[in-house]
Amino acid sequence: MLRTDLRLEWLVSFLAVVDTGTFSAAAEVIHRSQPRVSMHVAALEREAGVPLFDRDHRPVSLTEAGVVLAEHARTILRQLAGAEAAMAGYRGAARGVVTLGSYPSASVAFVSQLLERMARTRPAIKVILVERSTLELDAALAAGEVDICLRPMSPPPGPSVECRPLWREGLIVVHRPDHPLAGLPEPLPPAEVAKYPVITIGRLGSSKSMGFETYRAFHERGLEPNAVQATNQPQTLISLVRSGLGIGVINFLAVATADTDGVVARRLDVPCGRRVAVHWSTTSPLTPPARTLLREIEVSDIPVGTTRLSAAEKQPLPAG
């Protein structure tokens, strides 16, 4: 039976195995020995009174009981992180200025609520928002112009950058109501979308263009999109589509936070979509205000319509 004297490190080890798929990888991630991780999981199973993993499979998989306990364990640790962030302000450790980099749709759907909560619960910390495109955020992080940043996990960031995954969102096709795609059922097949001029988020003809989600969604299916325009502003993309210059392919939050009057937004039939994480440079330690903001980001609710990512999805998608 699970009791109140259960050790929290058992939950940490348990979730590390869940997220990485193996005991050895879990041990590396949380900087403990593999025997200790195994001991923690075994102790947790004894307390729970049921097996949590099916060890006959590789990687190990959760039992039904393990799935339920994993959800509760994540909630417990998120609440603990929130409590720690709250206490940090009273200890006087987190005071000063921190600069947060972001991009437009994340700023609207996530950052605005984050900054309101920081101003209300952490008045000693001033958060300065800097909005850039994805590649410009990389440059700002490398130059020290921002302390941490929210950005898509693809294209991969530069060297010496760490990240914590936050959420996944789908890709959306935006077209005029009288477009031929209007006659097709949702979700729209990439092969049909690729028949028409495409307007996308990112850079047109960039050497890193293959790394952007839109290009990857087509290229992984052997398709070559006819990209005619690219922009980093969702409202600009929708305006270009409304003017009949092409169809747009864009991330879900960009559409959800924009004025879509005069266009139709429909799901693209691809599983990859956009993955978003919070990133920071490992070339120097984070300041106390930056660490506090990082903790706040990690425990915040993700935007409506997105799916929370696990630590196992930390690595960016492979190029090409």
C-alpha cells in the first residue's frame, strides 16, 4: 500500500525509466547508478503491491497499473517543483532581471499567462520578453541576449544548448473557402496539398529549410512542396493565403491565435507536427531568476489543443 512516507526519489527513478525505456538510460539521465535505480523501482513496486513494468519486453513497458501510477507521479513532482519555485521567492534567492526569448504563437498562447503569473507571484523578478524567429532565437541565445528561450525543437539548435520538452502540436493547412482542397475530407493528405503553391513559416530557400516542420512533413513522404513564400508572422501568412497567393502550412497554435476570417483551417495528415521546448545555453550557469523562470515554465499548463511531451522526446528529429 502506498503510504505518506514513500520516498520521492523512487518516483524520480520510476519516471526516468518510463521516459527513457531502459534502466541503464534512466540511471544516466538522473545521475544515479543502475542498481540504485532498480532498487528504487523495486521498492516502489513493493509499496504499490503490483508490478509496474513488463520486463519481458525491450524496451520495458508499463503495466496498466504502471500507466496510472506514472500519471500520479508526474502530478506529484510537478506540484513539488511548483512549491519549490514558490519558496524560492521567500528565500530571497531569486531577484533581478531575466530575458525570455520566444516566437509569436508561443508568446500569445503560453507566454502571456506565464508573465502574468510571474508578475503576481514573483514580483522581485522582472521578465523581459524578446520575440524572434526560430533561427534568430538561436543567435540571441548564443550571444547572451536572452537567458532562456521557447522555440521549436526543429531545426535543431546550435551546440552547447540544453532543452526541456514542453508540448507537441499538429500542422494545419490554411486555404480559401473556394480552393479545390475544400472538396477533400479532413485531415488533408500531404500528396494533395503538395500539388499547390505553399506559403510556410520559416525561411524560403534557407540552408536549414529542411529542418523546418513543414518541409520535413513533405520530404519524409517523398514529396517536394512548391514553396512560393515564407514568413515568421502567422497573420502575414493568413493574409497571403486570403489574397490567393497560395495555401498555407503552419503550426496549430499559430492558427489558433490568429484572425482566420476569410480562410479555412484544416488538419494536415502527418504525425510529426511541431515539438516545442524551453532551451538555454550550457556555456555558463543560469542565474537564480533564470532558474526560477525555468521552473515556472516546466510546471505551467501547456496551451489548449497541444499534447505534453515527455523527457524521452528531448532529442530533436534527425535531419534529412
